Amino acid sequence: MAPFKAKSFRNVLAAEGIETLFCSDPWQQKVVEAILDIKNEKARYRQAEITDSLSEAAAHLIRRGAQGIVAGCTEIPLALTQKEVFVPYFDSLRILARSAIRRAGREPV
């Protein structure tokens, strides 16, 4: 599942002394399937099942020692939010949008 193990996040976090964990292959496959279902008009699973699958994958990472979850794929925040994750949760697209607004000289709301 290499396409979903983006080095850009890993490199930036490593420069700050933060180790990056990824789901093991069976869990990574569940994440990929959830992302594809979010994109698909004829999803195999209902929204609640997709959220459960992503939540379980996050829990897998937390059990392995993750102290935060980065939603690095733009589809993930459509099904997973902070309320399903019991460590800090970072929506990369939201962070990027807020940064762009600040760069434009405004303060995001």
C-alpha cells in the first residue's frame, strides 16, 4: 500500500523529531477500502461502517503507541473526526486551508 504511505508527512515530522507510524498491511488495506468507498457513488459499505473501519485503524495505531493521528488523505475527514479518535487528530486539508488563509493575510474562523 505504498501510495498511502506518503513520505512528505514522514519527512516533515521527522525533521521535528516526531516518529511516524503506519498501519500494518491488513489495517492499511481496510483504510484503502474505506477511502475508495468514500469516493465511490456505489460504496460497498454504509457511512457508519466506513467510520467504524477508520476508527478501528486509528485505534490500531494508538495501541502501537501513536500519540496523534494525521488524516493525510483528503477523504478521511469525511468519515472520521476527532470524536472517534482519542488522541489529537490532525486534518491535513483543514490545516493547509487555514495556513493558506493566514498566508493571504486573513485570520481563519
